[in-house]
Amino acid sequence: MRKTLSLAVVAALLCGVVFCVPAGAQSSASPAADPYAGRLREFEAFVATAMKNDHIPGMTVGFFKGDYTWVKGFGYADLENRTPAIAESAYRLASITKSMTGEAVVQLAERGKLDLDAEIQRYVPDYPVQKWPVTVRNLLTHTGAGQTGSGLGPEQVSTKEVVARISKYPIQYEPGTRFDYQTSGYNLLGAAVENVSGKSLDAYLRENLFAPAGMKDTGMDDVVNLVPNRVRGYELVNGEIKNAPFLNVSSRFGGGGLTGTVPDLLRWARAALAGKLVSAKWVDEMLKPFTSKPGRYTGLGDGDVYYTQGWMVRPINGNFSVFAAGSQKGTETLLFYFPEKRLGLAVACNLQFAPTERYVSKLYQVVTGDSWGGKVFTREKADAPIALALNSAFNYGALDFEEHRRPATSDAKELADAFAFFNANASRAATRADFNAVAKRIRDARHPVGNTNLIKLGSYVAARLKERNGAAGLDKYHTSGAIPFFADYVRLYKSDSSVPKSLRFTPEFEKLIARWDADWARTWNDYTRHVTIAPDTDFDAVGARLRKEFAGAEVYPDFMNLIQPIQQGGVAVFKAQKLGVDLYPYADELLFNWGYFILLGEMTPEGRAALKQAAGEYERPLAYFRRAYDSNPDGVMAAKTFLDIGGRWLNRPQFYDAAAEFVGAGVQLHPKDAKLRELLGDFLARKGRTQEAAESYRQAYNLEPGLSKGAAVEEYVAQRLKLAAEQKKN
């Protein structure tokens, strides 16, 4: 029987062992000699509180900046035995493994032993030829059409067995057409490394990557042999920490099979991305975003995070950052590297789904003084495409300039075309004439399908600002953000007659950016740059302050990514989501969350009391769902959301009232979706509303007769009612 431990145990955190400068060595410096000592005390106090609120048993976190390295353990590596987490605690790395397998593949390509554009069967002949060619590069970038089937369980499996499992599941669509994140593709790459090198993946990584990087504590997870300082994994179940179930991750060997330490992760970032393991030319190749056949960069979201070849690339307030992340039962890991800053940050903990970015972002802010956030939100929805153009040009243009140290293009016509595109689309006249078309063109303009116009413009502006103000002058935008970036460029060309008219903005935009610059200077201030929004936030105080700070402003900071994940914690959940819809009134995910949590809250007396305390009066969920749908019909409000959530409630009678209202709202938004009408009929039938259920089934049949599998309409209705009655009895 697995033991359960009270969360009170976790309160005894803030223990562990630290090592710091010089890199990797035990610190002998006095606090006065340590340039980060005071700031790190602030960070340690933050961790002590945050870990308790996030229910994290144990964590190790660290960073390097230049030649300085600091790593410390917090909490417990083993709760039952009160074993502290230390700097050298060993955690399962999960999908950070992909960065290592990916670099091994690139290394073999550089050595001429593997072709990234060859079909994978050349190196893994046991994997069957598919309907379409699947290349090594496709698998590296998760554009291989969704290889799956590796499985996960308690047994030890061989590479041959893993490949055989994957081989049972042929791909269903053409590779290179879209991003589909899968571990199985990286297992095939691991098999390729083994077949090409003649060594096990573990041996190849140790000899060719880990040893040159100075990594002595990283290797394939081994559930039999002793692993020094191995942590124990946990999961959170109904507010209680329990031992995570036993898993053997050998079936994840290429995509998630390694165990290692935070000091080794920092060594990995230093070596892997600095030309020590593959040449600088091949590092550039490894970090190049993949372009899909529809002409879009691929990765998380709409390529918002580029997934390159084992690594992810993402702008952090205009910074070029490279990162890898992992998540498995009993573990969560995150590694960030900022090449221009010579800064790496890593965190590992023994609780899956722990908010690791919260700790990395706080450490980044403490170490650098820069902001992790700074995205612009517009009070008027009609201005949202303009803000998107600013955010995209600044973030991805500055990233491109920082990575390549030159503008994305030096061609005068391409630059003029980029500015002409911006002037034609990033304007109130354009968005009010055809909001959807303009929004799409602006989304496309960050991708090859849109000639990367925004990247070309943003990287050129970054180059001119650096030329005028120097590197330090450009760095300030990593804190101040997109609006000052644009406003300062306008000031630059107004004082420099050599800037041609074709590389300037319209007078209308100049006036708009001047107003927005004033609003932004007021709303993106010392308070908002450092405000904490988390489950333990005092939402009454913070909400009142933010409403005051943002009052009357056309633009203000976007904290949606901090509010949206707050989905546990009683009254705090309701207060957080209500604050979200108040501040960001057309944010589809926040509107959906608020309507959804109203339904859940109304199920119990305690929930109803919490709702009243958090919001007082509120509308029915359909009103919020409709606003979310109107804002973004292709987002979270798609019919699939209602089908997926409603389907999970079919056999849970306590949810029937909420489910009928929820799925009924889905039908209101998607009246031509037959499956939603059928699901609504199922809930109405289970509630005893037989006539309404029968009518919902008839409507579903009329929309899609195939649902009945050949039965006539009344026969189909009778079958569904009978099935609902039987399941209700059970």
C-alpha cells in the first residue's frame, strides 16, 4: 500500500545544500564577496513560500552567469525518510532527454554518419516504410505525422521492442504538414543513434556528449542499480501528497529516459549550445525553426515557441532564449539558456505538473533585473491585432537579431515591403474595416507564408536602435518591452533625416504609439513588473491595485498567462478568474474558465458561498461562453471542448445538472454539431427529461443520420433512451 503524507510535512522546507562560485565548486566565499548573495536571499524566501503553496515536496534550482554558478536544494528528496533535497539530487529528466538525443543526431550528421533529410528507415530498418516519407529532420522537429505507440509501464523493454511497438501504428497524414509532439519519434531517433554508432544510446551520450561537457551524474534511468542521491517521485491527489506509481521509463529511452542533476543540466547548457559538442555552424542548424509545407514555423501554439531539433526557442521580452522541459509521473524539469547573457537557469522537482517556470522566471528577474513578462494587452478588442503586430515584431524580430547579430534582411525592397505591410495592417482603419482578415494577415506575417514581414521589420528596428544607443541601450527593452521599442524608433527617425520614408510609419501610427507609450509608462511600472499572481495571492488587494493602475489606459500589461493556470484553491480560484475577465474582457480562455468554474462552484453549498464571496452577482455561464466564442471561435470554444469535458461526466451523476447546462451551452454555440446534440440528449435522459432528450436525439439524427448506424430515427431515439436508462440504473 502506498503511504500518504500530510502537506504539513512540506512546510518544513528550505533545507538543502548549496554550491556556488566558482562553477560547480563548494563556495568558500563570504557573503560580502558574493555579488548575488543579497538577491539570492530574496529568492530563497520566495521559494520557501511558493513551494508550500504549490505543494512541491522537493526541488533543486540553480543558475550560472558567466563563470559564476549557484545551485541549491529545497525541501525533501524523500518525505518518508526526511532526506533533504540537495544540489546533487538526481531527478528523472523526462523530455529534457530529447535535447540530448537531438544533439547526438546532429553530431552524427556533422560527422558525416547521418543525413538529416534521409528517411528514418535508412538508420532504423525495423521501422516499416510509411505511406509518406518520414525524414530524420521530421522526427527531430515533431513533424513526422505523429509517431506513437511506445507505451509506458513497469516492465523493462529493449530498443527492439520499442521500435516494434511503434511499428504497429502507421502514420495517418503527410509528414511536414503540422507539429505533433510525440515521444515515439525520439525513440526512433535513439534507435538510429544506436544503429549508426554501434553503441547503446546511453553509452553514446556518455562518451560523446556528457564526458566532454563534464557531466558525471547523468545517464539512462536504472530502476535496478543504485543511483546516488536519487529522489523519490510524488503526485498530488485531492490535496494530499502520495507516492507516484512505479514506472520503468525504458520505453522512453530516446525521448524521456534519462536521470540527472541540476548541476549537470547547467553544464549541459554551457556545452551543448556553445560549440563544444557540435560546431557553431551546426548549433545554428540545430536551432533553426522548421517550416511546414503550409509555410508556417512549427512548435507549440502557432509556432509561438519554435521546436527546433531537440530544443525549443522562445523570446522572453525580446531575449533570444533556448530551453528544454520535461514532465513525467513524479518529476518536472526545466532548463533555460540565454546565449547573449551567458546565463543558464535550471529547476527539477519531484512533483509532476509543478509550475517550474514560476521559479525560473523569478530567479531570472532576481539575477538580471529584467522582466520575464511585458506583453501588451489592449482595452479595445479592435486594437488587439495592432498589439499583436507590436508584440510579434519586437519579440521575434529582436530574438532573430540577437541570435544572428544582424537584421533578418538587408535587402532594401524587402524592408520597404515589410514596413508597407505594417502600415497597411497595423492601423485602426484596417482593423475596423475587416478585423478577422487583418488579424490573420498579422498572425501570418511572423511566418514564411507571410514573408516573415514582422521579423524583418523588428530585427531592422533592433539594429538601428543598437546602432544609435549601443548594446546597453538595446538591452533596456528586455524590461520595458514592445511599445517603447517602437516609440523610440519613431523618435530616432524623426531626428535622423537619412532614414527613408519607406522605413517609417504613418502619422496615424506615430500618434497612436505616442499615446500608448504614455499609457505603458504608467501601467508597466515598478509594481506591475514585480507583482506576484499565484494561488496564494491576495486577490482583493492585488485586484484593487491593478484595476487602479490600468484605469483609463488604452494599453496595459497582459497577465493572462499567470491567471489562467490558477485552477485550484477554493475562493482564490474564483477571485482569480473573475479578476481575469474584468481586466481582459475578451480573453477567450479566461471567459471559458470563469463560466466553467461557475458551473463547478454551484454544485456544492461551499462552492456557492465561495462564488458569492468572490463575485457577488454574475451571469449564467452561457453568457461568458458566448463572449469567448465571439472573441475566438476556433480556440477553446470549439465543439471538441464541450464533447471532451461532457464525455468525462457521463458516468458521474453528481455532474448531470452542470453537464446538461454545459453541453447545452455548447449546442447553443454549435447548433449544427450532431454529436453535441446527441450528448445533450444523453444527459437530459439521465436526468429523467425524456421528452427533451428524445427531441435532442432527433435533431442529432437530422443533422447526421450516420450516428444511428443504419437505424431509423425513432429506432435510434429508442435505443439511446434505453441505453441511458440502463446506465442510470447502474
